[in-house]
Amino acid sequence: MGGVEWQITSFDDDGDLLEVTFRFGDIWIQFLGSLVFDGRRAVFRGVHVQGPGANRLGLKRLMQLLAFVKATIDVDELRLEGAVRTTGANPDRKPGPLDL
Amino acid sequence: MRTGPIDQPISVSRRLREAGLSMRAAYNALNALVETSRAICDLPVDVDLDSLAADLAALNVALRRRRPHPEPAAFLAEVRSRHGLSQRQFADRLGFDVRTLQNWEQGRNRPDPAILNLVRIFDRDPRIVADAIFEPL
């Protein structure tokens, strides 16, 4: 990846609710949701995602990002629970949780 | 009100925050939009509604505002007259006490805003109110 790494470029919170922007070179992705901790486990609930599109991000970079998030918030497990989506293959439904 | 897919949800939330909503209120509104297609928000009185409406429209969200309440006495009499009803008939159809209706129409008392909303619904389609209030035996 030529030394480029994920970075947090903006962060805002209101209690458990947080909005964060990550950047990897010229690619960025934003998350908005409720982050709750249970020991070394974190659950990010009701998550809205806005980014460059799945094809630009790629699975490899996404997994790198999630590893970066786990390291940043210092947890062993991270669960992502998405909010209802209005786009994609299953609109008007919540996506299944993603455990990492 | 959602008019299409929201592929930039965080932009919607941010624009609502720019209009004066708290982060949590904007998030709750966004969730209501994606889950039910509608959200109701209390915006500051000095917000530029035209600008907000244009920005949200580009994100597939249509902004609508609550209709201002009319002057009750004239409004009640006008609706009643439009439907060709006496005060007794009008009161019966809407489930009001006729003397209460007379007090409203004479301006002696003011009805609750929810009453005016009920009358608006009746004015638009009396059958909706009839079907809600009365049931077949």
C-alpha cells in the first residue's frame, strides 16, 4: 500500500453516539452510530455508512480499516450492526451483524 | 419524507445538524427516515427553510412544514358551511358537544390544535372520520 495507512480525519460524539471519518490516501469512509463497550468487546449499533462505494474500497482495505478501528479503541472483538439500508441488494432491511 | 434511496445518510444527518438539530436528534431523524420514510423534527425558527429544503431534496429527502393553524372560529364555521351541516349535525359527526362547538364558533373558547387537525381531516374526507368514529353493528 506504499506506506499509506488508515487515518481518522474527523470525529464527533454525543455520548455513545459518534460520527467518524476515516481516510486511506484519497479514499474516505464515514460511519455514524452508537458505540457501546462490554469489557474488551465493542458493539457499533445502528451504523450508517457513507463512502466511495464498495468497488472502490475493496474487501482488503475494509478489513484493514476494521483492524485499525479495533486497535484504536483497544478491543479484542468488534461487532458492527448496520442501520436499515435504503440502497443495495436488500433495501429496507437491516444488514446482518458483522463480527470481527 | 424520503423520496428515494438515501445513499448519503451521513450527509442528511450533517445537514440537519447544520440546521440546528443536536447530533442525537439528527441521528434519530435519519433512522426514522430510513425505517419509516418519515421523520418529524422541531427546527429553530430562524432556519433558512428554502436552503434546507433544496439541500435535502438533493439527498432524496423532501422537507414539509406543519400547516399553520387557522383562526378557529372562522375555520370551523367555514368547514361546517362547506359541508352543508348545522352545528348539531357537525358536532355529532365529529363527536363534539354542540355547546362546545358553539363556544368555539363564537370565539368564547379556543379549541385545542388537535381539534383543528381533526376538522382538517374531516374537511378533506368526512368518510375517514366517520369510519374511525362509528362501527357497523
